[in-house]
Amino acid sequence: MRWEILCLLAAFAAAAAGQELQSSPYHGDPVSIGVGKATFRLRCSACHGIHADGGQGPALNRGEFAAGDTDLAIYQVIANGVPGTEMPAFGGRSTEENIWRVVAFLRSFAPGDDEPLQGDAERGAAVFWDQAGCGGCHRVGQRGGMFGPALTRIGRSRSVAYLRDALLEPGKDLPPDYFVVSVETADGRTIRGIGLGYDDFSAQLVDSTGRIHSYHRGEVESMEREFATLMPDTYGDSLTTEQQEDLLAYMQSLRGEVGAP
């Protein structure tokens, strides 16, 4: 134990001297992993699930991570956050040691076997881009729309069970700040999109083309907010079971490798 403590002190001394740690000094230490688990549940579970199995944020118990699979990459995401996403920076809220303990906890998960799929990813790509029209809203690599979340790495961060729910029951687990705004304009047009803001006097939304709209209540016929999703809930009927399995297989294959379509 004394030797382990000395090694930890040496590691942090090296980091303080400008030699950045490349891996968690607490890797494999049961006590530190326990502390990391407690810290994770306190600070991270609201988005990533109490068992790190995902929720509003991606699952982190699958042994692989969208931002990189090294200890340092995971540490940097926790410490610095991810610009343009809801992942905040914890570098100013937690000590360096505790962040490394969280890394040790997350690295304690072995890559697990996901739910087996009978589908074919190649056929699923055709379903995604053609039959289901998912590419109209979702982007994969450099192809597709930008109205919905990008799916380039979805297979690395979400389980098959999560993807199936998102496909067949898209309103089941919405982020707490997600809502839809529908506006009927004075000339009879209906504008509907993802809400950016809403109060008694005005509403802001972004439509499927990415255009941002802002309206004052007195200038339109009606203005409504709905805590729902614009993702169609008809794929359970419009796609056969085989097509659903193929589509899920395709999404599970999307892991963000270089050269993704």
C-alpha cells in the first residue's frame, strides 16, 4: 500500500511538472474505483444513468467512448466538457484526483455483449437513406440533414435497446428542455419546429431546414408549445420487423470511423 501511495504521489508530481498523465493513476484500484463510482452517481448519473447505462447522455458502461478510448481522452472530456453539447466542464468543480478516479471507474467496465441483432447493416443503410428517410433529419459523416442529432458515432454510445426505443417510441425519453413550437401565421401558414424559447409574449424555433424563426404572439393567429418530439412514431407500422432489424444493425455499425459515409 505504501508503495502504491508513493507511485501516486510521483505520478501527480510529474503532472505538476508539466508531464501530462496519460492514464489514470488509480486504474484497477478497488477503493479509488469505489470513490469514482460515488462521484459519478453524484455528478454524472442525472444524464448518463445511475449505472452509466445512458439516458439523456450516452451510455458509458460499454467499454468504449465516442471521444476516444484512452484514459487521457476520457479525462479531458470530463475536465473540459464538450463544446456545443450539454456536457459541462468539471475541471473547476472537482479535483484532478477525483476526475481520475471517475476515469478509473468508467474504465472498470469491460466491453460487453450488446443485444444480438439478426439484421443486415448493408440492407439497413438502404432503409435509413431511402425507405425510412432518416437522412432528411440526421447526419452520418458528411451526408444527411442537421435537424436531428448527428448519428455518425451512435453505435459507440448507445445500446441496441436504446436505439430500438428511439426508433419505435421516440417520445419515451425526451431531454427535459426539449419542446416543439407550432405557430399559425396571420397569412394561414403553419410553422413547426424545435423550440428555442417560449414565454407569454414570444416564441423562437428552428425548422427542418435549419432556419430560425421568432414570433410575437400579437402578430400571429396562434402559438403553442408541446412537450413532444418531431421524430415520427410510425416506424413500427411502416417498416417490417426485418427492416427494423436491418435499420438497427446499420445504426449499431455507425462508430465514427474515418471514411464513414
